[in-house]
Amino acid sequence: MGNVHAEIVNFDACEFDSRAVAALNDSAEFETLLNNFKPFLKARASRMAGGRGSRDLFDELTNDAFLAFYEAVKAYNQMKGHFFPFMRNIVHMRLIDNIRKSSVNRITTIPLETDDEDGSEERRPSQINSVSVEMFKESNRRDDLATEIECYERELKEWGISMDSLAANSPKHSRLRGVCREIIDTAASDEGIMRTMRTKHYFPIKRISRLTKIHPKTIERARIFIIGSLIIHAGDYDYLKQYVIIG
């Protein structure tokens, strides 16, 4: 699995972006791109299958991964950031959905014997079933959050930002948090700013300053936190959005 990630990371991310756009209307390019990603997709299917079952489950998950890759190509445009994390999230969610469905189907309801009013015995469903489902859902929530963090760290790295530096540069005072909220709200709603960040990996401080009337030096001091928040805003980070101020 590590080798697969290394192989993909070594490619120019922007090259994948343009190839994914071209693949939508070019079947030959789609097949080539799919072949590039097949080791990654199979590795994801293998990891999700784990010790859960047979070769049939791996084959089913692999097919789901290929279908999700096709869905990603159909849905992708460069306003959505780099293709790789976008595609990876779609593949992950499809595989998670498959595992959820198959696991829920395998949960067995354990009946408990009780006496009814007339003395006859009847069986009622045990609460174990609902508890098991909730435990399974919570486990999946943790897995989904871990995957979001992994993708998020990759996107931060493209900006030269680590998780540690992001935490160190998060606003500590309410006044600065309010300023950051205003900057993030303004930038997130401006298509030109978001396009510049996605396609050029450039943080347009002067444009943001003009729109918000906030001094460029103030924006620069909060630059790391603002970029980190905007990445989450623009991406498929449903869990991480609960932890940052994005409006």
C-alpha cells in the first residue's frame, strides 16, 4: 500500500487534474488513467475487505472502486481541487457504504424469552441488535474521520503547512477569531479567490484585503489558519467542518 501511495504522489498533481478532465470525453485517456490508478484502487479494496470475508468480497469491492473512479471522473472539475483527493474520497465512501450494508445484513437479532399476560411464552427482539448497529456506525464515523484527516494532511502539505503549524497558528482570542471568520466567509464566497487558490496554489492577500477592508498584515498573520479553513470549506470534509470556523 505504501508503494502505491508513493507511486501516485510522485506524479504531478496538476497533471492528474488535466488528465481527469480530458478523460471525461476521451475513452482512451480514461482507460490509461484507470490503469494508472488500478493498483491504488485494488489496494483500497483489499484494505477494506481485510479479514471480513472471502475473495468474493474483495472482487465486489474492487468493482465498486472502479465504478467510483468512473463517478469521480464524471463529477470532477478543477474547481473541486486536485483530482486525487477528490477521487479518493468518492472511492472511500462507496467502499464504506458497501461494507456498512453487508455488515448490517450480517447482524443477528438475538431474541429473549418473556412471559406474556396469559402465561404463554413469546419472543421479542433484543436491544443487542440496535446497540450493535450503533457501535458499528460509531466505528465507521471514526474511520471516516481518520480518512478525512489523511486527505487533509496531503492538501495542507501542498501549501507547505503541517498539522502542527496549523494548530500553533489557530486564533486564540475571540477578536481574532471574529476577524478570521469574516475573512473566511468572504473568501469562501468569492469564486475568483477560490479558483486562484485551487488552480494556482496562491493566497491572494491583496484581493482579500480589498474585499474585507482588513489590513494585509492582519491577513498574513492568520494566513495558515485561513488557508487550512478554506481547504476544508472547499473539500469533502464533513467531519472536519465541525471543528473549524467557516461561517
